[in-house]
Amino acid sequence: MNNYTLKLYKNNGEVETVRTKKKKRFFRILRMIDWQNHIKNAYLKISYGKKKCTEGCLCDFYNDGYYANKEDMLETFKYFNEEK
């Protein structure tokens, strides 16, 4: 099960953090962000859990990044959640 984390860096210097394991809930939160007035940028992290890496140890696997607009973040969110 994936873990979703979102940090919103607001124009007034505040940071709001949202964490959930529900993909649908997280996607709804992403769509509701008011980028026009309040948000400077956002940090998105999707953690896939611990798996055996090439060195044979258990490592955290995740994708993350900083985004300055809604379109890029939503597109990236969809790519991070593709089933293979």
C-alpha cells in the first residue's frame, strides 16, 4: 500500500502537511488546492514501502518532487501511480 505526503508552502511562510494512504482522497485534495492565491510551491512524495534493493538490503522506494503549478503536479501524480 502506498503512502502519500503533500507539503504546501504558502506565500505567508506557513507549511501545511497532508498524509494519507487513500489514493482517491489524496487526489481529491490535490485538485482542491488554490494555487492562484495562497500556494508558492508544493512537495509531493509517494512511498511504495520497503523492498529488497540491488545491494540485498531493505530500502525505502519512493518518488518525490517540488512543483510550482497544479497541472505538473497532477500529471506527475498520475505517472507515479501507474500500475506495471
